[in-house]
Amino acid sequence: MILTVPWIMLFPGMGGKYKGRLLWYLKDGILRNGELRRKIIGITPKMLTQVLRELEEDGLISWTEYVEVPPRVEYHTPVSCYFDSGVIFQCLMFCHNFNVYNL
């Protein structure tokens, strides 16, 4: 059974196949690019980079770059209150529980 949610109407910047999944995994803490790529099956490196940039532009995630060899970048949600009890968290829970991502 596939459910549909007016996700795009609630959060215009949240459309797409991967944004909800990325936010779902980032709600638990800091993750690196490779960790995100392993968690989201089927995402290409180019698409991951594009979606992460879009989420950063929307202010939903931020990243920290470390000047090391090899370079290291960590992604996280800037404010945990987005996910503690807010509307975004409830929508992500719904989508995760019912496997509704590609709306």
C-alpha cells in the first residue's frame, strides 16, 4: 500500500527522493559523506552532493570541513529542536514508518 502525503505543500524545499531520508539519518547526529552514501542505497555521489547542497541552502543542515589529507566533511542538523518534537520530525517519522519518500 503506497500512501501519499502533501509533503511538498508543507515543506516546498523537501521534495525529492532523498531529502527526507538524509534528514532522517542526520537527526541522530553527525555523519560523513561516505556514511550517508552507505545508508541511502541507490544514491549516486553526484546526487548526494546535490541534495546536501540544497538542504544546506534551505538551512536544514550544516557541515564542517576539516583541513586534512584526505579531506573530511561532516554533516549535521544545526538545531536539534527541528527534530525533537516538531512538525518536521513528525513528517519524517510518518515517511519512515510507511516507506513514503518519493512523493
